[in-house]
Amino acid sequence: MEGLRETAAVVADILKDIEECRETAVTASRAITRLSKKVIHAIHTGAPYAEDLEALRSEAKELVTTLGFDMDRYQAAVDAFGEFAEAEILRSVIEDDRMPSFMEIDTVPQSWLLGMADAIGELRRSVLNALTSGDMEEGSRLFGRMEEMYEELSLFDVPDAVLPIRRKQDIARGVVERTRSDLFTARMSLPAGE
């Protein structure tokens, strides 16, 4: 039949490319996830992380170069890039008091949004660390950033087939509410006049 063999060959090449990209993405995703977790842990503990952050950015850039932003090729790496975005967002909010765009960190909007949702939980940990060390001002600042991030996150209403964000929105809401309660309790325990 005219056109069958030629079209099937093109489709086979496309699927082979997607499969090869998926294999590359799965392998690289492990390294990106591991390095993201190391950077996040170091941010919380105050350990140096510049080398790990540089390695993380290098791994992410290499994978983006390989996959491009074609979602058929990129899909296997969305979660890893979410972890990468989480680490970049957390670092930027804590150190620079700003939100990096998905373009600045070379990821897709989906991964940026998933990373922002998870960064809210990591900011809770930072708020609690600040409160534990008696730094009410820093705890309040970080909580304010958590609230701002949640307010934006809560505005997204997309089907799970586009991006499974609803569960993360629900979790983030609970995290913000618990943190608000912890901050209130800490303020109430301050001596009068502080």
C-alpha cells in the first residue's frame, strides 16, 4: 500500500528518539534528584553547597540540551526538574528574597510550578529553624514568602492530565496553615514588649 512503509518508518524513528531520550532522562534524573536533595539539605543545615549547586546546574543544563523542551521527550524528566526547580527556588527565596522564573533556571513551566509547590514545604522547615533559633523576624519574612507563593499556586486550575498540581495545592495550604499557627504560638510566647 502506497505510503504505509514510509510513514511507519518515520513513526518508528520518532518513537526510537523518544525512547532514547527517556532512557537518558531516567539516568540523568537520578543525579539531578540526588544533587537537588543535597543542596536543599545544605541550605537548611548551613553547610556549604556551592559545588553541589554547580554540579546540579551542570547536570540539568546537559539534560535540557539533550531533551530540549519538547514535552514528549522531556516528560520522563519533569519530576527531576521539579526537584531542581525546588532547590533553585528555595535558595533564591532565602538568599536573594526573589523568585527565579522558569526561564532563568532553564526548565519548563510545569516543573517550575511543581518545584514552587514543594519549596513551600521546605520554607516551612526554614521558618521553624528560624523560630527555634529565636529569629522571629526571619521566620516572619520567610512565612510571608510562603504565603505569597501559595496565593499564586492556588490560582492554577488545570486538569491533572495537564499537570497534577491539585494534590500539591492541598498540601501547600495545610503547610501554610500549620506554619501560621506555629508563628502565632511563637509570637504569643515572647515576653511582653518584644
